[in-house]
Amino acid sequence: EIQLQESGPGLVKPSQSLSLTCSVTGYTITSGYDWSWIRKFPGNKMEWMGYISYSGSTNYNPSLKSRISITRDTSKNQFFLQLNSVTTEDTATYYCARWGGGYYFDYWGQGVMVTVSS
Amino acid sequence: DIQMTQSPSLLSASVGDRVTLSCKASQNIYKYLNWYQQKLGEAPKLLIYYTNSLQTGIPSRFSGSGSGTDYTLTISSLQPEDVATYFCQQYNSWPLTFGSGTKLEIK
């Protein structure tokens, strides 16, 4: 069974960097598919942030392009989100998910709530 | 970016009712439209992909339809376990975008 699990700090100070990890079990991230980060803001607006493909290439939402980096550690079957220069507007629940076959998000993590506050 | 607008934002219906949720895109998305269900405290779950294809394991009371800019998720007979927020998502073009959800409650 494929499972994704987010981890990382729940509180980040403004202007600092937000760093999250997605640990994947049941599937090797280099075998296929694209591995995404998605966030849901208070009020339910959801935003696709970007992905890292099985080959290591990345694709980011242009709205975040100057602040976001998605990387991976293939030895640990993990991928990571770094979002720089955060503000209170980055307060959200962050999800990792698999973009399956170019059609849909078929596996999701449970999500991790991150609050940006001093 | 393609904007996705869902309506209503809140829907209250009785068990057994036929329920219809709407999703409108700001431009033609050629049926590249998915629906997800998110129950409180859980991860989103894929219900329907490519407008009307039911994901494996999803009850047949869920169905999708639409074309162009207008899409619909229908629950033929509402069950108590269907209480959730439902999101649409387009994949006609990048960046992928979501609607802001319809919260479905039992009356």
C-alpha cells in the first residue's frame, strides 16, 4: 500500500524558511510519477505548489517560483519542500501527493498544519 | 491561471436526496476535471477523474458530468458518510488549480 507522510515544524517565524519532508512508503519515487506539494489555506482555498518528477526535474507554480524549492533524497525515498521568506499568508495545511499518470492526485498524505507567526 | 469556481459553498440536504454540486472554469478545460472528497481531519480522496470516470472503490452513487467550462458532481442518494467538503481540480493547463470547495452537510 502506498503511503505518504508529511513532517516538519508546525510554527515558522515570518521571513524565515519553511521546510517540510514527505516520506513515501510502498512505492519508489524514482520508479515513476510526479511528486507534488499542495497547500490548503484557512477558508479552503487549495494551491498546487509544485512537483519533482521521478527523474528529478521540477515544475513550480509561477506564483511561488522565486521562493520555492523541491528536492529529494532517493536513498530515503523522501522529497522535500522549502519555501523561503514566509509571511503570515503562508499559514496553511501542507500536503504531499502523487500526481498519477498525468491525470489526478491519487495518493495524499494526511497533511501538516504550518503557522507563520512571530 | 484557470480559475475554478464552485457553488454553492455550503449545501445542506437530507439523507436519500439527490445532490448536485457545481464547478465552473474560467475557460474551456476540455473535460480535464477531477473531483475530490475531503472528510474532516482526513486527506483528500479522489472520487472522479476526467469529468466522469469513477475511481476504483468509489460507490456508484457518485457521478460526474460536464463539458467546456461547466461541470457537475452528483450524489444520487445522499448517505450520512458523504458529509465532507468536495473540491474540483482542473488539469487542462499548468498550474493545476482547484475550486474552493463545497461543504456538504446533512439536514
